[in-house]
Amino acid sequence: MALQATSLLPSALSTSKEAKLSASLKDSSFFGVSFSDYVKADFASSSLKCKKECNSKRAIRAQTIAVATPGVTRSVSEQKKTLREGSVIITGASSGLGLATAKALAETGKWYVIMACRDFLKAERAAKSAGMSKENYTIMHLDLASLDSVRQFVDNFRRSGRPLDVLVCNAAVYQPTARQPSFTAEGFELSVGTNHLGHFLLSRLLLPDLNKSDYPSRRLIIVGSITGNTNTLAGNVPPKANLGDMRGLAGGLNGLNSSAMIDGGDFDGAKAYKDSKVCNMLTMQEFHRRYYEDTGITFASLYPGCIATTGLFREHIPLFRLLFPPFQRFITKGFVSEEDAGKRLAQVVSDPSLTKSGVYWSWNKASASFENQLSQEASDPEKARKIWEISEKLVGLA
């Protein structure tokens, strides 16, 4: 605008002066040339000269701006690149999928990982063995089988002063050969008490921390499992997941005045794990329904593939541990290494293309992510609501 005004000024002045001089000197002449014509020519020449100078200045100004523009672009780009590092809590990060994910994120230099683990020394040795730089992680004690420990963890985390941008609920207990139930500190069956109730309380308590984060994409991720989805071949291997009417869960899963199983049936260690995974996937969807619209937080679940060599199977029979990896690698072709599975979960934590909320992510044989379909039970909104309400009572939030 300033340049345009400058360029118009000489023209306006010359027009005004021409009019006045033409009126007063229109009859005068000089060497046979009308003096008014001479003056007009002189002013026209001056005007043209001024316009050329202004245009030249404008061209130089434009050239300067054009040269400066890439610098401005670089500055904006650099600001985006210097966005503060993300802060992520990963439960069960001392081994398996959790450790692989922690390593994958820490190695980017863009994430600070809080390894929430039950065994501090085991986690420290694992992080060191994985080659993680101490400046990219810290270890905090968390025992999901104790609701008091969950609350203490949340208090300790808040005292640290760190923001919370992503929470990954990964830790799991799997007792496939157990004939009798084990219990948490509060008396819940161990698999559901740890995998579902412990994570439910942790997520509910940390939701305000996620909500106040200024990070561009905040996420709450709960790891699911193909074994909890009865619309898959793996999900139909007995014993199948089945929550029934949830009478056992409503009774407290204590094995005394109620069954230790969610559906109220006889105890089965493998089924207890599968049921807990159904609870995880339903809880993720209920979080989405209740909070996504108001908070913008992404709520997601995933199955990263069959990690046949994971320590999750350490309590299975020796023959299973021997045959399961080659079966998955050569027969089903579903085998995924811990490293690759960790990269997939890290994707769900940080990939800009995986921000859709309420989704259960899976990967095809080409390692491309896609939105997978949950079984009818694992996507039942009424069961999700009921699990939420019962769980609130069990963990002391209602």
C-alpha cells in the first residue's frame, strides 16, 4: 500500500501543476513553442523520471522481499522443528513390547519416556541393555496390582513437574496355566485387576493432565489383543473371551462371595486374560464416547501383531514356548519381532496420520496400518457403559 501511494504521488502533483500553469500561461510562447506546452513536456518528463525511480525502488524492495521470504519460511519451519519434546508414560516398559516402544521413541530424540514399572532395577538394566540414553528416559515405580500404588504414581508424576502428552497402557499379566486365581492387593482377580482395573484408574486419574497439555496431539492408548476378538481365528481358540452378564465383575472378582471371573464362571487363567483385553478395548471406546468431543484427546487401541517370543508367554508350558514362534513365523505368517511391534506402537503414539480417535489399529503383511474391526462383544456400547460404571465403583471413583 505504501509503495502504491508513493508511485501515485508524482502523477497527482504533475496533474495539479499542469492545470494551474495551463490556465495562467496558455497564451504565452517561447521560440515558437507554446510555453504551456513546454511546461507540460517538462513536467511529463519529470513525472516519467520520478515514476521510473519509484518503480526501480519498488523492484529493489520486491527483490529484497523475495530474497527474504525463504528465510522467513525457514524460520517458521525451524520453529516447528524446535517444538518441545513429547512426554509419554509407558506402563510395563521393562520388557517386551513396552521396552521396544520406549526405545523406539527415545531414539528419535523427540520424546522423553517415563517407564512406569513394578521392578525398578529390572527396568534400569533393560534400558541400559537396550542402549537407551539416560537423558531420554526416567523410571518410576508403578504396581498396577495395587490401586494405592497407582495413586502414589500419579502423585509422584505430578510432583516431577513434567507435562503428560501421551499415556500408553501396555503392561499385562498372563497366567494361561494357572488352575487357581491370584489376587491384587485389593482382592481382585490378578489378570483383570491389573490389566483392566489398574489401567482404568491410572487413565482416569491422569486424564486431567493429558487435557491440560499444550502438545499438538495428545493421546491415550490402551493395548488390545487379537485373542479378545472372536471375529478372528485366534479369537476362536478355546477358551474364548466372553463377559456374559458381568455378574463376577459386579461382585468384585474376589472368589469368595462372587466368582473370580467376569462372567461368573469357573476360573480359567487364559480366559481371564482374554476377558481383560475385551475390557481394555471397550474402555478405550467409552473414553472416546465420553471425552473426545470435549477434549480433543485421541483414544485408541491396537494389536501390533503376534510377538511370539515375548516374555508374556513365560508362564506357558515349555512345549508351547518351543513351538509357538516357528508356528507363527512359518505357518500363520503372523510373527512380529518385539522391535517391529515396538515401532508400530510408537507409530500410534506419534504418527500424524494415526490421530483418529476411537480406532483399533492393526497392520497388514506389508506393515501398513489400517483400522481393524472389533468383534460384536468388543464393540458393544452397552457393555462398555456397564464396565465403566462397575469399574468406577471398584476403584473408588464412584
